[in-house]
Amino acid sequence: MIKRRKAGRIRPLGPLELGVLAELHAACFAEAWDEAALAALLALPGAFALIDQGEASGSSEATPAGFVLAWASAGEAEILSLGVRPAMRRRGMARNLLAAATTEAAQRGATRVFLEVAADNRAAQLLYLGAGFAQIGRRANYYRRPGGGAAALVLAREIAGGCTSESKIEK
Ligand SMILES: CC(C)(COP(=O)(O)OP(=O)(O)OC[C@H]1O[C@@H](n2cnc3c(N)ncnc32)[C@H](O)[C@@H]1OP(=O)(O)O)[C@@H](O)C(=O)NCCC(=O)NCCS
């Protein structure tokens, strides 16, 4: 069901690539999910992962640059995690991964996509806002932070009728 995007860089995670996903996650997040945690998430009904496989340059092989982990089931989908390697950011990779996951979710019958983003993660909020997500809820103290917790903003986007045009995320 998952098709390669035109650029050929985004592809489904292979069955033997849990280590690739764990390494990418650790490169992107302070609190890394290990292979066992990722395997448990991928075992959820409807779960799938896509990676941006990066580009080979000269004699060096391509290094996977980013990933998205999601599930789609019973008409709904959720982005569970998304990250791009620090050196590869601000090139549109997260936007493309999010679009690819949304397309995949729609192909699996989802009409609405949900996700949670930390209230102190402005970069990710702007990414999601630009992709048509809108805030529908807030969970206090959801993420651990040194000396306290950060709230999670719950965002959603309809995918049956296209983007919502008046997305807003709280300041
Ligand atoms: C958030 C993250 C996934 C963005 O990845 P990216 O590949 O750099 O994002 P893109 O290049 O696709 O950017 C798309 C849009 O997101 C917004 N954005 C991304 N990074 C931003 C930043 N550092 N500051 C402000 N806006 C940013 C911009 O609106 C950008 O569009 P523009 O470049 O046209 O201005 C990346 O910074 C990351 O992996 N962060 C750590 C993990 C994380 O927070 N994941 C999200 C958890 S919910």
C-alpha cells in the first residue's frame, strides 16, 4: 500500500530496520525510544513507519535523514513520532514525511489525523500549522522536562476534504 514518493527518498521502513529507526530517533530526541519500545509501537494494529533515506554523495553512502511513525485504524490516524537528523533540518524533509504519512493514512481509510506536540516545541508547531493542523486540546504536564513538565497540545487535521485553512495554535 505504501508507495515511493516521486523523489524516491521516502520509503517504508524495512522489516529488519528497527536499528535504523532507533538510531534516527536517538539522533532527534533527548529521550530516545529503544528498539524494544519501537517494536512494541510498530506491533500496534495499523502502525507503520516511513523513512527519508537521504542521498548518497560522492563515495559516501546515503544516511537515513528522518522518519515518521504513525498508525491508521478505523478511520482515524495518529502521528506517534517524527524527526529529522539535526544536520538535515530546514530542507523540507519533515514536511514531506508528514505529507507522506498523511497520504498513507488516507489510503488506509483515515479521515482525521491526530498528534501531540509539546507546548515548548515551536519549530514542530509551525510545521504542523503549515500542514493544516489545528489545536483541539491541551494536556498539562504531559512531557518530562528538567525541573518540571511541559504541556502537550493536541492537534488534528481532517484529510477527507483537504486542509483546514484557519489553523491556530495557542501562543
Ligand atoms: C521539528 C522537526 C521535525 C522539523 O524538521 P525539518 O525537516 O527541519 O522541518 P522542515 O524543513 O520540513 O520545515 C517545515 C516547516 O516547519 C517549520 N519549522 C521547522 N523547523 C523550524 C525551526 N527551527 N524554527 C521555526 N520553524 C521551523 C517552518 O514553518 C518550516 O517551513 P519553512 O522552512 O518554509 O519556514 C525537526 O526540527 C526535529 O526533528 N526536531 C526534533 C524532534 C521533534 O521535535 N519532532 C516533533 C515532535 S512533535
